Amino acid sequence: MADGSVGEAQDKAQEVAGQAQEKAREAAGKAQEGVRQQIDQRSTEAGERVGSTAQDLRSVGEELRKQGKDGPAKLADRAAEQTERVGGYLKDNGPEKMLEDVEDFGRRRPWAVLAGGVAVGIVAARFLKASSRNRYQQRSNGQVSRETETQIPRRSAVEPVATPPPPTAQPGTPAPATPVMTP
């Protein structure tokens, strides 16, 4: 009888564990679907903004053409075409297609992906270095004691800091003598 209840308890525990795993899979699926929808929505919005930029570039090209500047106008038109392609790609493709394209690009040109990763790393390091310097300065400025604070004169950002101009010599007045030092 004890063996039967132990077996039932094990079966019940396995059933509960199975239900928990199923619920975890459902939650993960819902989260993954939410992320896909967010990426799709953001890429569509980005595609629309890029498309708007392409229209702006076309307007610039037309304006340059009106001014008789055909060379720069052609460059603006080419830039508008490329920008339009990027916008269309972002609007028309979902996250799966974009990920697939990135993977394909990485397989075809692994050095380009490596170089891009290095460039992103360098930019991130520069950003972190600059922001840490600012945080350090803010922290050290925030820890100024009240005693020192009263000694430092505060000035307004618009208050000019200037010394009065030197006196000008009037016509007919001798210039002030400058002392000459002899060795």
C-alpha cells in the first residue's frame, strides 16, 4: 500500500512538472511572439521614416537641378534610390527574413561581420569612457563640501567675465613710461 501511494505521488509530481513545462513553453512562445511583433512594428516604422528621408533627398535633387547643378543632383537621386531600397526592405520584411539575411551575409563575408563587431566595440568603448568621465566629474562636483562651496564665487551663465579695457591715451598726453630693468 505504501508502494502504491509513492507511485501515485510520483505520477502526480510528473504530471505537475509536465504542466509546468507546458505553461513555461506557452509563456516563452507568447514572449517570443511579442518580441517578433515589436521588431516587425519598429522595422516598419523605421522603413517609413527612411522612406520619408528618401523623399527629402529627391526634393533636394530637384532643387539642385533647378539651380543648374546636375552633378550634385544626380548624387542626391542615387542616395534617394538607395535610401528608398533600405526603407522598402525594412517595411516589407519581417524579423525572420532579416535574421536570415544577416546570417547569410555573415556566412558569405565573415571578415566584414568581424570588422563590424570590432567597430561597434570601439564605439561602445568610447561612449562608455566618455560617459564614465562625465559621471566621475558629476560625482566629484556633487561631493564639494559646503565650506568650499561658500568660497567659490558663483556666476551666471550669461554674466560676462571681463576685465575693464585699458585706459586710452588722449592726443597730446604722453604715454606712460615703462620701467627699464638693467642687469
